Amino acid sequence: MKKLDLYIDKDGEKLRCGYTTGSTATGATKAAAIMLLSQREISEIKIKTPAGVDLDLEVESAEIGKDYAIASVKKDSGDDPDATKEVEIFSKVSLRDDGEIFITGGPGVGRITQKGIYGDIGDYAINPVPRQMMERELLDLGEDTGYNVEIFIPQGEEISKRTFNKNIGIEGGISIIGTKGIVYPMSEEALLKSIYMEIESIKLKQGTEKTLMLTPGNYGEEYAKKLGDDIKVVQVSNYVGRCLKYAYKAGFRDFFLLGHIGKFSKLSMGAFNTHNETVDLRMEAFVYYLALKGVDLDHLKTIDKFLTAEEASKYIFENNLDFVFKDMEAGCQRRIKKYLKDDQIKVQVKMYSMSRGMLSD
């Protein structure tokens, strides 16, 4: 497998880029088509990406039959933490006599189970840009013929269990995706896009009348099970503000936010991106809300010296100051209404710590 020699600088760290499942499938498809037309195996293939980067891909396996050819390429995710890293994607190509190009999926490629996911219910999850990439490369071969293309991924169904696909209405395998053809490591844009797709999926499945739960991490998923099936959960990582705005524009007006005290203490001060590199107002939040209640200065000075929200929470409970958590949750609710410029929305906020669980009744 050839690795892409393309790097970006991310916060002073040099990270290697990779290529998408769409590029991988395109490489396999072009290789299979060339082998079918020439009746000889090849070991490398070159394709173009929408990002303007040409890829030289290694053909991992090759098979030439009487009226078909199969080739595979392995996906290179670069330094991006991706469940599809090094997955082998296969393409089976046969000829048509009508000049048309027909692209479908096979085992290991997910199927769309609800509206709004780049296709109709029952379609294979092969997004428009990868389809266009495959069509362009086949047309560029210059042959006056058409093609049947079947993308299949032997490991796809198993790998899909480690992705968000089921949450956005894709089941039975992974998706063939990518708008630029290149994977940019730790891409904020890609993460937000997947979150937005999940919000849209919930909207299409249940409408916007029911409560939407936003949570930074996995704990919210577990807690939601106790609340019943009516609560739909979206993990928003550190992007509380951008996801709230997206959901609001999508029509949601009833929100339940659940988060660790370390992140939501920042939210209570109006920080809508809770990443440590963006903002750190944890101790300031405790001090602010306790000071509003006239808590003794010695307590405030002690809390201000703590390094973690867990330490501060422990001290607060030990000194019977835990009333502050309800105040901070109420502060989050006020900030959210102000942030969305709508006092009429329903907002409930709950905070937890790892040692105490839920911090207010």
C-alpha cells in the first residue's frame, strides 16, 4: 500500500494526509476497467481528486475473468484516527453496450435506511462526489463503451459497527464518501459535518417536536437510555455552540444538554467551544457563581488554586457548597437562550462529575 506524501501543520504538529473511501473506490474501479480492456493485470493506478491532488495508488489484488475484472485498493487515512484505515475496497467492472455507466454497491457497502442521506431509501451509500470521480475516470479512458461497476468491501459490515453510520441512517456496511478525495487529519470540518448529518437524520426520522439531547461524549448516551426512547442523542464533542445553532436552524426548540462539569463550567460562563486550547474558565466559573452567593473569600481562593474541575467539585461537596451546581446549570440555560437569541426555547442542562455522577437533583 502506497502512503500519501502530503502533510499539513496542525497546531505546530506535522500530520500526514490520506485519501477517502471515495478515492480508494475510484482507484479500484479505474484499475479494474483498464485490466478488463487490456486483459492484463496492473500494479499501480493514477487518479485525480477534486482537491487537485493526483494520487498514485497501489493495486492490492487483481482478477481478470471472461467478461469482468476485479481490482482492489487499500484506504490510507494518514494520521487521521479513522475506523476505515487500511480497509481494502474492491471494484468489479464489466462492459455495457449502451455507453451508460451504472455504479452500485455490494457486500460491505452500507444501504440508506432513511431520507436525506445523499440518496433514496434502499440505495447503496455511495455519495455523489465519489460517483462523479468514478464516472470521470472511466470516461477519460476514451473507450466507446459503458460500464457496470460494483463496489464491495469484505470487511465493511464489521467496520461499520465502529462508525457513526447507524446513527445517520446507513446500515450493513461503510459509506463511500469524500468531497475532496483527500483526508485532512483531525479535520474540524469533517467532524462537524458528521454531527450535522446526525441532526438532520433525527429531524427526518422524528421531526423537531421532541427533545433533542446534546452531549460532548459517551456518558450522555448511557444516561439517555434511562430517560426513555423519546430522547435522541447527538454527541457534539467541544462544538456545543455550532451544533446548537445548527439544530436551532433545523427547527429544534427543545434541548437537553448533559455534560461533564469540566466542560459545562465553561459553558456556564458563555464559552460555546469547550476545547482546552480555545478557553479555560473552569475555576473562574466556580469562583464567579460562588461569589454571587457571597461565599467566603477563603473558599474562593482555595478553589481558584485547583487544577481540575473534579478537585473543585469534591471540595465544594465537602464544604456544603453544592448549591452552586444548580446555579451553574441555570447559568448555562440563560447563556444558551441568549446565544440563540430566543427566550422561548426549552433548555434543560445537567452536569455530572466522574466521582459523584449527577451534580444536582
